[in-house]
Amino acid sequence: MKPLMLGSKSFSRKMLLDQAQIPYMVVPQDADEMVCDWTLPLEQAVASIARHKMDHVILPDGSMNNETC
């Protein structure tokens, strides 16, 4: 199974994935959450932040292990 690309440094997310035995690889992201609209209702704000982070994930180029993203 290919590892999940985790664009987060959250200890709790890593712990949950480890406990569930889901393989993952932490990938860097350079999103500035402060530019997100924090006045949105909670559900929309969380979705907006997640999309913003996804747009700023730096995926590997596939040179490691002959894999591509």
C-alpha cells in the first residue's frame, strides 16, 4: 500500500495514523492559515483551511522509491 501523504505536523494526527497502522509520509506545506477567513461558520472555516493547506502542500517529485504523486 502506498503511504498517505500527510501535509500536517500534528502529533495527534500522526499518533492516530500509527495506531490505525496506516502508512503515511509527512510532506511539507507552507500555508499561512492567518489568510483564511476565520469569520466563517466553523464547518466552512475548517473546510476552507483544509483546502488552503492542500493548495500549499509540497509533494515529492517521485525520485524516491520510483514513485510519483
